[in-house]
Amino acid sequence: MKKLTLWPAMSIATVTFMFATGFTLHNEIDSSVSWISMEQAQEKSAEDGKPLFVFVEAEWCGICKRMLANVFPNQDVSDDLMANYHPVKIDLDSKNQIRFNGETMTEREFAREMIVAGTPTTIFFDSAGDELGRQVGFVSIEDLQQLLAYVVSDQFNEVSFEEFQSEGR
């Protein structure tokens, strides 16, 4: 009888521990990059001149989830993003209101206006809100590090990304 009464208590404790640990791991993944709103990013960019890094994703997108779980938590990637960019995450399907270039729209409308044809799509904007470039699809840790370095480099308007990569940057 005592074993039966201990079993539910142990099960509850185990499930509670797993539940709490799962949330901790999830929060660690989410906290690797401090995503901010589009409006905040544009305000900060106007002040310091850093470009915006906009990650357009969808909740149903497996590749997006893979990047969020495996690429953005990388310390070097998150450090580069936080030091040189204002990172924004946009949900392709969301009806949440955002403010971009002085206009209020939903995240979905933003994605349509930007002609986002697939997820994930990474779009870089300058401090004036003009698009600098974009990358569609999965981007590995190494390629994202090179892309982040390229956009803020002196060579951005001088050479193509492929030339920048081939120079071993």
C-alpha cells in the first residue's frame, strides 16, 4: 500500500521536474537573442545607425524552428546580432500590429508588402528603413556569421557576398 501512495507522489514530482526543466530549456533558447519590436528597432537604428535584422518565420515552419533552436542560440551568432544589429522576429501569419516606416500594419501585411515568398526569410534594413538585402531559407551558423559580418563590412557595397566569402572573411 505504501508503495502505491509513493508512486503518485513520485510521478507528480518527476513530471513537475521535467515540466520545469523543459520550460527552462525553452527559455534559454528564446533568450539567446533579445528580439525587439519593429518600432523599437527602427527607433534604436535611427539613433545609432545599426541595421535591422528581420527574421520572418512562421509557427508551422520546421526550418524556422530549426534555426531558432540551433542557429540563434549559438553564442557567436547571438553576440554578433546583439552587437551590430537590432533583431526583429516577424510571424508571417500573425495579425499582431507593428509599426514600420511610420505605418501601422499587421506582421502578415508586412510580410506581404516585403514580398516574402518563403520562410524563413532574413531581411536587412538600414536605419532609414530601406532594404539592404535578404536571404531566403535555412542559414547555417557559419554562413550566418559571414552574412552578419558582410552586411556591416566596408565591402558591402563593393563586392558580392560570394566574393566576400571566397576571400575567407
